[in-house]
Amino acid sequence: MARARFHSLAVADVRPLTAASVEVTFAVPDELRGEYDYLPGQHVALRAHVGGRELRRSYSLCRPPSAGRLSVAIKRELGGAFSTWATSELRPGDEIDVMSPQGTFTIDPARTAGRHIVGIAAGSGITPLMALAGSVLSGSPDSRFTLVYTNRTAIDVMFLEELADLKDRYPARLALHHVLSREQRSAPLLSGRIDEDRLRRMLDALVPPSSVDEWFLCGPFELVQLCRDVLEEYGVPRDRIHFELFTTGDPVEPRGDIGRPVVVHDGERTAEIEFTLDGMTSSVSTPVDANESVLNAALRVRPDVPFACTGGVCGTCRARLVSGDVRMTENYALEPEELERGYVLTCQSHPLTDRVVVDYDV
């Protein structure tokens, strides 16, 4: 898998979705189309300078693959500098840096014949599931998709019209269940927060796990973890449960230690970090007592080291551990088979040995 890279793309359209969210579409020039081929469910990192500082955020692609265009949905979050800027200031014709697509929260639409796929989303977690649902249903005439989508109120529902259109197009193969936590719906089961009791009743009445081939979960950590735990209790194999988080907790809590100043003083014990990026090998020393991440140390000598969320969620900073040992604080992006092959998230990896070697190019 080639390493993802940033390219400057022009904004082709900014379309309001709700009072607090927009869909942003980028135009991909012909010479870069190969760089931006993607599978439904993948994401891109965006990079912009806002208020004199560089900000990076990762957003899922919300449309089935289409040559020459990329679309993401951005929801304004409390305290979110990037999302506030993007939803209020971004205009057609503006240019920002967009990383080529990546991520494993995907499915091959050509291999969904006769399969039943279920998505459970909350709020802006609908974004990758829009692309997944459209691709699955159009990819095979006998595939089925069930979507359980929870929001606070009806006015908070992103892609409301698009979901209705999708239901009209595939009335027999798309089951769409809107759950509202702060509004009463005609069906009591679809009214209220999805807690363990409600989830179990929904699985029994609406989506029997025995009828489902694969599950895709996207939302806040608490909901995703609840769904994973309950589905495993129902006997669903872990490799059939795919998940992606749009936050790992408090949205105003700082994540990772990107940009944390670290100074190496004479005489203090250090670890040596060696890393390969774009065919060039660099090294940097990090004080053992600083408990610095591999990414933070690498950025002190190579500002082009890839990263986005710094919370262990997006996987942009993924690299293969070649030598030495590290402790990963969090991991919400790497699959078990990637861990077995030696991949780590460098934003969450802290050296445990005197020398650590990682390769971003593998």
C-alpha cells in the first residue's frame, strides 16, 4: 500500500446538510485521479492554516467512488477549530491540502452478492456509511443493507433527503431505521438513547444477528464499544464487526503530544528513533523521561511525517516496527492482522528500548 500524500485541491462545492454541517466536494484534476481512487468507507485527511496555525483533521468520504470528485461531510463540533472554520468560512474556489484516501473501514461492492450488510451510525458517523450503503446496493442486485441511524432530533439528521432517495431507489433491499434520542417517534423502540437494553431489543426485533453477514459501526466510542460487546455476546465473530470512531471521548480533550516541545539535555538518558520516509532514513534522540511519542520526535527532524488525528483513530501515522519495542497507548485504527505484521500507530507509540526503528514506506 503506497503511503498517502497531500495535494492541493480546489473546493468545487459547499452544500449545507444541517444547521451545523456541510458537505464539501473537491475537484480532482486528471493528473491526480489515480492518487484519489478509493473504496467506499475510506477517509482523507485535510490540512489548512487557520488563525496562523496548521490544523489537520480526518473526514470520511461520503459518496460512492466517482472519478474526478471527492466529498466529505464536516459537522461543527464544540471547540473544534477546524470544523468551525470549515463550516463557516470554506467557499467554492478555495484550495486546501487533501491527503490521498486511506483506511480499512471498507467493503468491496463486487463481493456483496447475496449478502446482508448492517450499519449502525450516530450523528456524523453516517458519513462513511452513506458511501458503503450506496455502493453495496448498486454493486449487486441481490445485496441487502440495513441502516440504524441515531440522532438527537430530526433536524440533526445529516443526509436526510439522500437517505430517503436511497430508500425509494431500493425499497425492498434497504431497511432504514431512524432513532431519535430527544424526540418521540411513533415506534417506541426507535425513541430514546440506544443503551444496552434498547440495542438488544432492536437486534431481536429488527436486525437478527443470524441474518447478517457483516457489521459496520461508526460513532462515538461508547456506542461503538456497546455494539461490539453485545454483538460478540450474540455470537458474532469479531472479524465480521468493523468499526470506526469519530471521537474517542471528550471533543475538547487534547489528543496525542503533537507539537509538544522536547529538549534533549546533555547527560540525560535517551532512546534513538530511526525512521524511513520516502526512501530517506532519519534519526532523532528522545529523552526517556519525556515519554515522547515516536511521531512527536520524528516531526522535530522531518515536518513531512504523516499524521492527522493524533488520537489513534485515523491510522494516518501508521508505520511498521522494524526493530526495538514500543508501547501503544491507544489503537482504534489497526486491524489484528496489521498488528501481527508489526504495524504501529506512531502517534501513540512510546519507545521501550534504547533503539527503535520504524518504516513509513512499507
